[in-house]
Amino acid sequence: MPKASGLFLFLLLMIINLFDDSSWDSLRPLTFTRPVADLRIGILTIAEKWAKYLNADFGFNTQDYLSVKYPAKNNARISVNGSICPDNALVDAINDLKEGQVLVKGDVLIACSNDADNLELVTFNDEIQYNNDFIRIVYPNDIFTYNGIELKKDFELLTKGRTSSTLSSTNTFLGDDIFVEEGATAECSVFNSLQGPIYLGKNSQVWEGSFIRGSFALGDDSSVKMGAKIYPNTTIGPHSRVGGEINNAVIWGYSSKGHEGYLGNAVLGQWCNIGADSNNSNLKNNYAEVRLWDYGKESFRKTGLQFCGLIMADHAKCGINTMFNTGTVAGVSANVFGSGFPRNFIPDFAWGGAQGFEVYSLKKMFETAEKVYARRDLAFDEAEKDILSAVFNLTQEYRRF
């Protein structure tokens, strides 16, 4: 009986594809190595959110060079914009779509009721205007800006109707809006959930003497080291280790900021490493609006933000005592070290620091990546190499050393 029931539920799964729109371009360098829907914001990736809201299996319609690792699903009934975060009202509107209908808001395509590799070529029977607001991720800074909202939504989505595991009595709890997955542990730490929820993933660890103020999420198999100070609206993805002081930051997974130093209003991709006593500034001395590098414009874009720190793409790393200026973008596989402040835009596959940069060759980068993956018992396979090779070629124009 249980097997038949499980099979029945599997057959009920909806199949969807999440497509990239123009936001894939404006979210670079974070999207050089993934579809937009694979970005993490809140607790889950955007794709994982849609899967839970729609009870769906998902694929991606993305850039050709990413499609081996992130393939589309056959026989998808719905295509959904991968830059849009779901909510109950959006899900209801999408479920109401009939064959050939498309859901839009202004010039933003939200979803269509049939699948297509090239949505621009699809002819729809009629257009349904959506009148409610929703969260859409268009620029890298949107990820930390909206992280607190999405963290609370994901917390409710993941914990509704479930019972939390318990933590040791050596901890201090202010408020009870905390959910602990199986295997998570913490000792002699302070958890303040009065202003927002705290979520501890499976087998995660909070070491002694840590201070955590919600909203906060710690991914599966991740650790907060001794004496860490974690401020609200912060997400640490799976298989990561963090320490020091972190405020309103999102780390996607398989990354380390294991030592003292400040990280604030920031986004770190996967396979990143922050050296000991490294810091980023998130406020200019003159309190002026922060600008961030824009790959499409090949210039700096106004963010409208007074607080904006570091955007670091996959495989980027920095040595000890690195100092990042307010609003710094570090590209894929950038490797930063040395004294002084490096420039506000550090190109992909750049090697160096304030004294200058040279090209970080694919051969050397691959040698390092193989060692990094091996430490996690993972294979640095041809699919990963092909993606990074494509990114290396796509970003040559930015390495004008």
C-alpha cells in the first residue's frame, strides 16, 4: 500500500520549466554559472520554491552552454519566469491558466501554459494581466535586499504543520520562532527570534558562544563557528562554514567565511573562500548612493542603495586581510590577495589585487577546483569544466590588464 501511494503521488507531480529572461544578463556574474532560477534567496533556490508551491518537478530553459548541467524537462505543462519568486496568489493565477494562455504584468512575462524552447516565437490565444505585486530578482543586490522577506516565506513553507527538533538546554532562546531539522546541534549560543525566524537545516552545527538574531537560515551540513555574530536577514546555504560578523548576506553553498572579519549586504556564490580578517565595506564615507558594475553597460549602475557590500561569483576567493570597497563585484574565479583596496570591479578569472591583475589561466584554475571538490568528495567533472571554459571565453573583453 505505501508503495502504491508513493507512486500515485509521483504521477501527480506537475512538470514545469523555469526560463531565463533579460534578468539573466543583468544578474551577471552570478548567473554566468547557472540559470536565474538556481539562485538562492531566503532558504531555498527559486526553482526549489516553485517545486514546493506547485508540487512540481522542474527543469530549466537557459543558455546553451548551461543546459547540460541544467536541462529542460520534456512534456512540461507550464513555463515559469525563473526570476520571479512564488507566492500563493501567483500560484493560484498560474493554476488557473488554460491552454494557450499567458500570465503577464506589464511587459514582464510571468508564465505560460505550454512549454517552448523559444518563448518569443510562441503565439498565445489570450493574455491574462496579473494585478498583484511580487518579488522579482533583476540585479545582484536584489538578492540581499529581498532576502529577509523570502526567508520568512520559506520558513513558513518548510515548517507549516511540522514539529521542530530540539536543541540543548545550554543555549539561550529569546522568542520561540525557531525550527530545527533532524541532526542539527548547538551549544552555549544565543538565538533571538523575536524579530524574525531562525531555521537550522539537517545536521547543521552552531558552535559555542555564537550570537544569532533572526531572520536567519543555516543550510544542511553547514556550521557557524565559535563566537560568531550573525545579524538579521542572513542565509548560509548548505555545506558551508562561517565565522566572524555577518549581516544581511546570502551565501549559496559549499563556501567558507570561517574567520573573523565583516561581511555585510553581500552575496557569495558557491565554492568561494574568504581569507582570515578580510572585510567588506557596505557604506561609503560620504553616505552616497552605491554603484555596482553592470556587465551589459560595461560601466557602473546606480543601485539606489546606501548600504551595499560585496558581490562575489562562484569559485572566487580572497587571501587574508583583504579589504573590499563598498559595492565591489568579483567575477567568476577571481582570486584576490595583497594589501590595499582592489578595484570595485574584479573581472572573471583575474589574479592579483590593488597592485595589479593578470589572467588566472583555466589550467591553474582547474587544478585548484579539482582539489576543492575532492575535499567534499565530489568530482570536478567535464560538465563543470565546460561551463567554466565557456565563461572564460565570454568574459575575455573584461580582462583588459
